[in-house]
Amino acid sequence: MNAAMNNIKKHPQYTINIISLIYSALCLLPFLLVLSASFTNEHALSANGFRLLPSEFDLTAYEYIFKSPEKILRSYGVTIFVTAATVAGGLLFMSMIGYTLARTNCRFARPLSFYVFFTLLFSGGMVPSYILMTQVLDWKNTYAVMIVPSLVYAFHVIMIRTFFQKLPPALFESAKIDGANEFLIFFRIALPLSVPVLTTVAFFTAMSKWNDWQTGLLYITQEDMEPLQYMLYRIEQNIQSLLTALSQGGGITVDVRDIPGQNLLMAMAVVAAGPMLVVFPFFQKYFISGLTVGAVKG
């Protein structure tokens, strides 16, 4: 015991690495169980439960999801377009707001900062928002309703503002002496230096928009404009309705276990999360530094 404690004291970094490795494996375990369950036959999943390896390999759940590949590809396209447009537009607007609030020569920086922070505490509510989107702006079944309301998020603005405040003021002063205006300073100096926090905000925005299904539920009724998450949600609801109808009888002689259930839910989770798992490694380089530097002070 004493020898082990001495080794821990002599090599603390190895101990930290081992603990981190174990913790990472435990975090990865749920996704592996979900992936295995998505490839497991519904009979076997009901009988044997979740396992790391499929007890009875089956592709029924994925066949059901991709029964109409053109629909899911169209939903993928809608979600990719909406996510990309929201990230690009959101970074532009939020970085401009954050830069303005961070500048010491902004006369109304304090009241504007309070105005931004106030939106974190209170919102208009779902009913007024629905009336505004559908009756005032007439944005139902449009891309605008899926993009514009998500362009600015107050917490991200505060992160970006805090990052800009940590940049040396001498950079901006020297640029002004050389004749640069605020737009040139913003695009040529501030933005290139703020890549870590912008990448972090881009990742958070992309994750939020990729997983958004409520917007489609409230404002989208045309199938050709359904985002991916809402389409998967609708598939799951259709399965639940079918299972309810079968459980009530009606002379239908279909084994309920032959209909995708839990394995379908797991397959939908894999289909929905797959692209984000591919994208995350590209953000990882800047993720931690942007998150910590941009959120140290308010």
C-alpha cells in the first residue's frame, strides 16, 4: 500500500492519465450500448436486454428508418443547411455584438450588456413567440423560422465579449493610429485572434440546432421541409401509435415483437448523433481554451 502511494506521489501525471482513461471508457460505454442495441433484434433485446455486442444481429430498425431514403436524405439536407446558416450567421452577429460591448469607447456598453443578460432571465414565452412567427411575420413553413430566432444567444455573446476584453488594447490603438476604422479592426484583428472562442460558440450552436426538433413540431407542416430530428420524432410517434393500436386488438394478428421498438429508438439516436461525432474532433483543438478563456469573468 505504501509503495503504491509512493508511486502515485512520484508519478502523479500517470495516475491522472489512468483515471481519465477509465472515466473516458465509462463515458463511451452508453454510446456503445446504444449502438449495439440498434443492431439487435427486437426479440433478443426484449429477452436479453442491452449488451456490448448484439446477441442477435438485425438491421430491421435501420431498414425501417431508411425505407424511404429520399425522405431522410432530404431531412439531412434541411438540417445541414439550417445548421450551417445558423452557425455562420450567428457567429457574425454575436461576434459583432460582443466586440461592441467589449470596446471601452462604447458609451452604452453597460446598459446594453444588461439588456443582453436580461434575456437570459426572462423570455416572451411559447404562445407569444408562436403568434409572432405565424401571424405577424408569417414565417410558418419557411427557413427563416428555423434560422433567425437562433442567430443570437445571450450566453454566447457574453463569452465572446469576455474574450474580446482580454485582448490587449494596444492592438486596437496601434491599428487606429495606422488609420484603420472599427470594421477593419474587427475583421482583420479581432476575429483572427478570437478563433478559440468562436469555434467553441460554433460547436455549441451547431449542437443546439442539429438536435432541435421542437421548431419543426411547432412551425413545419410540409414534409419536404422537415428537419432530421423532427422526422425521426415523427417516426417514433408513428411506431408508438401502431403499437397502441395493436395492443387494443381489432383482429390484427401481428406479433408486436416483430415491430421495431427499443432498437428503433437506438437506431434513431445513432442516425441523429453520427454526424456530430464526426464533426467534434475538428472543434476539439480549440474547445477547452475557448470555453475557459471566454467564461472566466462576466
